[in-house]
Amino acid sequence: MRFPALLASATLFGGMMIYSFGLAPLVFKTLSVDEAGRMLRQAFSWYYLFIVGCAVIAAALLLAADASSALVMAAIAIVAIYARQGLMPRINSARDQQVRGDAAASKRFARLHGLSVILNFIQLFGAGLVLFRFS
């Protein structure tokens, strides 16, 4: 089970890296702000599902061999579920209100988006830590 667990962990880490440092910046560089926002709003839903899927698979495969790494992967999945189901709708709502001119929504959007970025980096660090433990 070691190789499949490594593969699932590496897929998670690589996918998160590509999305965070490749796709998202490229979208904002090549599309208008409105188009980029619409596209990323849809993409984030799939991004979080990707994280949940890879992390759950890795956690299950790691459970017998390395319980602490399995716990890290399970935590990554739980945070992704929270981000997708709890945080993302609040971010989208604040952004919609911001676009309509609500000044308070701008601060709320910035705070919630900042939280999502921090959570994403924590998840990325966790996935990287699990990969480091394999090396």
C-alpha cells in the first residue's frame, strides 16, 4: 500500500501546487476580472472535491502503515469540506455584495478570502509533510 499512498499524496500535493501557483494566476492574467472570477468560482468547487478525494484515498491507504500521516490527510479532507461547504458560499456571497457596492462586504470578502488562502497553505504544507515523511 505504500506506493499507492505515495501516489495519492503526490497527486494531491502536485494538483494543489498547479492550481494555486499556475492555474489561478494564469486565469487572472489572461481573462478580465469578471470572467476570471466567474471561472474560478466554478473551478473552486471542483478543486475542493479533488482535495477531498485525494486526501481521503491517501488517508485510507496510509491508515495501516502510518497513522499520523493518515490523520494529516484526513484533516486536509475535513478542511476542504469546510472550505467548500461553509467558507466558499460565504466568500461568494460577500463578493456578490461587494460588486453591488456594499463597502462592508469588501472587508468581509477580504477576510474570508484571506482565511481560505491560509487554510490552503496549511493543507499544502500538510500534504508536503506527508510526502517528506516518505522520503
